[in-house]
Amino acid sequence: MCSLYVDVGYLLGATATRVTGTSLRNGVSVDYKPLIDALVQQAERMSELSVLRVHWYDAAKDGVPNPQQERIGELPKVKLRLGRFGVDGQQKGVDLRIGLDLVTHARNGAADVFILVSGDDDLTEAVEEAQAHGVQILLLAVPSAENKPYGISQHLIRAADGLEILSPEIVDQTVRKVEKLPPTPQLVAALAGQGRVTPRDFAAFGHPSVARPSSSALVYSAATGCEPQIAKEYEDPEELDEQIDLVVTNVLTTLRQSATAETLTELNSGRPSIPRDIDKALLTDLSNRRGGCDLSEQARHRLRKQFWKKYDETRDGV
């Protein structure tokens, strides 16, 4: 038997990047059942064994599944494994659950071959420990727009017993870009944040060519809303500014296509903090553009500041 371990944050972030250019999960709609069926079929081809179970790792508020996660957990052979969101909006406990399951299942002889859908460097040690118990571990990567493995740690590749790419056709068939939503009154009101807003105001959010100088100022720690202290002598490389601008533009473009009234209400009411899914997409996309490196606090501050600056420019047309 083989067993499938799916890091949903990686799977959806990577497929969203292929489809929209940014890892913002809300920018795509997913047909989960055919996608999971395709994962199972490819895992069985890779291992030449039947799949025992699909372990589906995601995060949820307070660890409580939302309706979509509940439906996924009810699919045949799917075991829902949930972490939670921390105060900073980052997933907590997901990597730990994957790592513990890999080692425990290997020790117990649950399957002969493990197929891991993830690119996280933090899983390298768990992969090596599981292999020490006699199992083979293969990586199944999401294809990038160039049909290359997306976001896979080199350490993880070296530790695993093999690497394949998920069929690009399957991704393109099951993951689609969210089409632009009509300007409902609720969406318009949420966009305004307060007071009245005209259809022209709403159109400005959807058309970045309509802009005005922003009066925005400071701040942006997603966790605290406080401005980080930045050493005056610190200078970012010129390419960082270009990468930040491109990442912010891509995320806002996707947000315009997919934003619901609830999303925009949360965005406006929580300012200057950024909702966790949007903030995670910003950080992930910038890190990927910089070769997967960790982002400095200064880079994070500049990224979040540019997000609000560009958001105001594209929202408040005159």
C-alpha cells in the first residue's frame, strides 16, 4: 500500500501561483474531488501500489473545520488533519502534524511508500527519520507556470527518494481563476469602509489606472499593527523595490477579482493590520521571488507599506 500526505497550504498556494501569478488562495476556485482523485491516481502510478489513505493537512480558526473542509473530510479515504492560525496569521501545527504522522506511520508500517505533496524544508528531518524505518518517500510537486517543480526545498529533494510533477492538465482543469465579481451594494459598502461610495469609486478599485496620491503613512505589522524600528543606515537593494511592487500589484489584481464583501470589510476594519490570508500571500510571493529566502523585518515592513499605498491609489479614484 502507499499513503498520500498533502500539505494544503503548499498545494493551493502553488496552484494559485500557476493560475493567477500570486499565492492568494481566495483568487482561485477549486474542484476538490477531481483534484484529490487525480492526486490519488498519480500516487498509485508513482508507487505502483493502491492508496491506503489521503492525509489532508490544512489550518482552521481554532482548529475547527469550515464547511468546505468538512466536505473534504467526508470524501472516501480522506483523513482531515487540521492545525490552527496563530495571532500573526501564520499556520500553526500543520508542519508538526505532517512530520509526526510521517514518522509514526513509518514506525507502525502503515504503508510501504509515502507520497508527500509539499515543498517545506522543515519536513526534511521527518522524511529522513521515516526513511530510517524502511519506507520510501516520494515528492509530488505542483507545476509552475513553466511546468517545473514549484517551491520545493533543495534539502527536501535531496532527502526524498524521488520527485515527480503533478499533471499540469489536472491543475488547469480543477483550479480556476475567480472571475471578477459584480459591484453589489454590499461589496461597494465594504469597499468604502464607511460612508457613501459611488459606482465610480468601486470602479477605481477594479482599475489601477485610476489613482490619486496616497496620504497613507506608517505602520504595518500584521500581528500588532505597530511600525517596526528600522535602522536608518539600512538600504534595500534596488531589485527588492521592484520585486515588492510586482508582488503587491499581482496580489491586488487577484484581490479585485475575488474580493467578497466580507473580505473587504475585514480588510478595511482591521487596518493597518492585513488579513492573514492576504498577508501570507504577500510574504510567500516575495520570498519566492527572492529565491525562497527568509524576509527581514525591514523587507516585511516595506512590503506591507507598499500594499496599503497601492491599495489606496487604486481604490479612491476622483
